[in-house]
Amino acid sequence: METAVDPFADVLGQERAVAQLRAAVEAPVHAYLLVGPQGWGARALARGLAAGLLAAGLDPDDAARARRLALAEHHADLVVVEPEGTLLRDVEAGRLIRLAHRTPVEGARKVVLGTGFAAATPKAVAQLLKVIEEPPASTVFVLLADELIPELVTIASRCTTVELDPVPDALLAARLVDDGAEPAVAERAARAAGGDLDRARALVGDERLALRLDAWSAVAVTLDGTGHTAWRLVGELQATVVDALAHHEAGHKAELDALDARAAERGERGSGRKELVEHHKRALRRARTLELRLGLATLAARYRDALVAGVDADRAALVGAVAAIDAAVEALALRNPNETLLLQALLLRLPTLR
């Protein structure tokens, strides 16, 4: 007999949302919209809701299996639709609708999880709105959005909206310590993870994290107002991002090798390989964006510290530096800018700290 697990065990600091979704398992509606920045636990909440819904009404062994598979996003009746970038386009909306109309494979219910919708095209919104207004009886939609942008207001009005709360770093660090991490390492990983437990756990074992953060922090005292220095620093910072992605790429290779081994054993020809490769590409894009946001946040903190300390610098220039960095972070979240040009333009605007 499989041991029953709490489907929301990996959700931190979202007691209000967890209570709302636990109740939803007992009496679900056709659509949910979880609103909160990436890293606050929306995807873990969505997996927990899906696990509860797909396990409902089953005997204990089958329910435990359904929860385990749903939490790993491997259940046949949990389908995940992720946009190529941060924009929900009509092609992704169309795929989501097609999947929603398919008959469940194992039970009477299917959960369609749509992730990462920071923005959407008008056509995609219109398509999605139509299917949510007239949903298939067997389908529950769970949509994730970084924020409730104007384009999503009409969709939100047809969903049960669950707004997430910020996850305190201290709570995240405490969980990492419970997992066996040293307190100092846990605190550093928690600050870097942006409230994301999975990312924090990965960063605990990342011995080069401190070096990468130091590289971003040092930018403020290395700048000299010249384009040559700005260009050089951007290259060095991008190299730290590549370094940060190495463990993701190693994990992806291991997953592909395991898939190929299973396919060879069963006489299949790479079943699911294309989908897994596409999933890995999206995961790497997300990880790269998170690493850039972490680096920019570290750089902004250096200028904020200078403001608090009252260093010998133009106060208005320091305030402007923080605002410029915040604008760059927003651009990464809501648009698809040229990363190199974004960073070069930013560093040329920043003052030097002495």
C-alpha cells in the first residue's frame, strides 16, 4: 500500500490559498486562476489541487498513486500547456482548448494546467474565454498568471481567483534547515530563490552561488562610465548565468538518458522525447530569467545599501539606479528583450560606487 501524502506539502507561506484549494477538492468548479509571481508557489498549488481532484473518489491505493503521479506532473489526466515565452498566443490557447475536449484517460475528470501567462494576445484571450464559459463537463482548468493584467480580467471573472501571498525568506530557510542544510547556506539559498522551494533546494547544493552573487554586486564598483567596461561586464555576468544553468542541463540529460533507456527496453522509438526536449527548453528559459532577476536584485540591493549608508554619491543617481534596475527586471518579466542589449543599456546608465 502506498503511503498517503499531503498534496500541498511543498507549498510554503500560502495558508490562505491552501485552505481555499483544499475546500475546492470537495466541491470543485470548472476553472481556477492562481495569481502570483513566479516562485511564490503557484505551480505547486496547482499540482496539489490537481492531485486532490484526480484522487477524489478512488480507493486508498489508487488515490495514492494518482496523487503521486499528479504531483510529478506525470498523470495521464493532468495536461500542462506552457507558452514558448511569456506571451500566451493563440496557438497555445488553441492547444489548451483541444486538450480540454479530450476524454479523460483514467477517470471521470481531467485537469488542464496552463502556466506562465504574464501577457496574452487578444485572440488567445477570446479563445480561452469561450471554452471557459462553455467548458467540457469532465475538465477543470487551472490557470497561472504572474499578475492580473487587464487582458485577463474577463477570464478572471469566469474563474475562482486565488491570489498568492509573498513567501518570507525566513520560512523558506527554515524548511531548508529541516531538510538538512546548514543555516547560513539555507539563508543564502532562500534569499536567492525568490520564495520558490524547488529552486531553493537546488541552490542549497550550488557551491558557486556566492561567487555569482559577488560578481553582480561588484558591478557597482567596477563601472567607470565607459562602454568598453560595460560591454566586458555584461559578458562576465552572462558567463555566470551559463554557469548557473549547468546543473539544470545535467539534470535534463539524465532525464533524456532515462527516457531513451526505457524506450529501448520496451522496443519503442523515443516515445515522448520531443515533448521532453521542448519541456527542457522552456525550463532553461525560465531558469535563465530567474538567474538574471536574481543577479539584478543583488545589484539593486548594492545601490539600496549605499542609499541607507549615505555614501559619498549623488543620492538622486542612486535612486535612479534602483529604478533603472527595477525597470529591467520588469522588462524581463513582461517582454522578450534582447538580453545583451538590455544589460548593456542598463550598465551604461548606472553610477559608480567608490
